[in-house]
Amino acid sequence: MIEAGKAFPAIVGALYVFGCGSPTSPSGVADVTSTSNVVNGHTHTANVPSSDQLHPADTTYTSSASLSHTHMVTLTTAQLTILASGGSVTVTSTASTVTGNHQHDFTFSGKKQ
């Protein structure tokens, strides 16, 4: 007959062995949102998903609408990699003529979760 105290360590050891697989580690990267500088009395926001930072490739994002228009913001592979490491990048949007010919600057600051 096995004593309960002697069987318990064997079970714990078995759970430890089976529980030591390769768990999926968290990305450590968060979505990043930027609000542009104010131009012609308004701002826009743009969001960079964490998935784009983890698998960087040149990507163009559409800003939020303000005063009936949007802007496009492009981040390069290198800039997305900088964000993923917690760094910051500033990019200038495409131009719009809806409220006068203008562009906005967006500063994105990478975040770790």
C-alpha cells in the first residue's frame, strides 16, 4: 500500500513534466494610437495594431475622419520594428485640400504590455 504522502510528490512531478511544454508567450507589444498635431483647427487619430508591429511590412493606415476628410499615414518596416521595441517615430500624412491644402504629423510611441 502506498502512503498518501509518498504518492503526492510523484503526481506533482508528473504534472510538472507535462506542464513544461512550450507555452505561447505574450507578445509584449500593444496597439499604438496617435493623435496628430493641430492643423487648420483640427486633429486626426491613427492606430497601429500590435499584429503589424510583430510582422512588420510597409503599411498605410487611414486616419480618423475630421471635417469631412481623412489622411493616409504610411509606416515602413523599419518604423514598425522601432515601435515594437518601444521606440517612437514621427510621420507626415498625405495632403488634403478639404480644409485648405494641409498635412498632419503623427508621433507614434511604442508600448510594451
